[in-house]
Amino acid sequence: MALRIIGGEYRRRILRTPPGKATRPYTDRVRQIVFDRLGEDVVGARVADVFSGVGTMGMESLSRGASSCVFIEGDPIVHAALAENVSLIVVDQPTVCWKTDIHRTSFCPKNVDECLPYSLIYFDPPYDQCPLLKEGDVLGKALARLAKPRASTDDAVVVLRTPEHFDFQETEAWKIQDVWRISTMNIWILRKPGCLPAKTDEEEQEISETGPAADEIDS
């Protein structure tokens, strides 16, 4: 089945994908759940689509009212498909297709002030890299760089995708607001510490005993 945008201005537009298994795009169903829950956080957002693949989440966001998107993808073959999709579908929107090393980048391309700082960030590492999300490891450091004021707003939202059995440990920079278990994946919603309401004693006790509460949706 062809990969397509499912909502908003560019609904039904087809996305080019490279052959093989170089990308792992969100399915239509999972995207619908995510965008239904993000709601107004998408409208007017300055988006970073990190490990963007062919640009599914960033372009879906632009279709639904985001104001800009920086697509960040390191694989040259995947990046070529991404750049073609952007040029064919969202050419009239403020966008950047940035082929860079996500493990080292500042996340702040030059001369695109209208795209920074980000208010909505999709962070979708290959599943085999998820252990590197630990604070102090290479992707943990990448998340820390994304938390810097020049990269993201104080109320920025991070949408992190991991396998269902991966237990993300929140960091000093990003705290867990929610986690949604959908099919065979977890979608973690992260925010900066100052944007989260203080937990009650009962909530702290529940988290210490059971871990973050997951909203499970069967496939």
C-alpha cells in the first residue's frame, strides 16, 4: 500500500519511499491516534522531524497547520526521497531538508530563523539505537542539545517512538508527561520540567511502584 498523508491540506498526497526496509514510517492508524491526541499543539508549531525518514510526520504536521518544519535525516538514499517529497508536496512552506549526523548535530541550521526554536519535535530513532537514549549516551546527549533554548521553546513537546518493551528513562532535560502503548510501540510524550504540573503524593507512589502509566491500544 502506498504511503500517503492522511489529514489536512495535503490529504491523500502520496509520499515517495526508497526500496527495501530503510525506513519505518508510522502507519495511517498510528498517525491518526498521535495527531488526535496532540490536537492544538500542532497548529502553528515550529516542527523538527528528527530521524525523519521520508518526512511522514513533518509533512503531516504541515498539512494540519504547523508553521514550519526542519527535516533531519542522515541516510543519503532516504534523504533523497525526503527532499523529493518536500519539493513536490510542501514546496510553498518554510522547510529545511538537512542531511546531517544526528549523533553530533546542533539541531540548529543556519539562516532559518523562522523555523527556530522548535515547539514540536518528533524523535524516531531506529529501534536498535534506543539504548543510546540513556542520559550521557549519544542520543541522550542529542536530546539534551534539543532542550537548549536556541533549539526548543520552554513549552516544547517531544514525541519519542520506541519499541513496546523499551523503558525510556527521563532525563534532567526532558520529563515524561505521558506514554501511549499502541500496537507494538510506545509513544512517549516529553516536556521540559518547568512545564509539567507537580505530581501528587499518590501519583508519585503509583509511578514508583508501576512505572509510567501507559494507555494501551490493541492492534
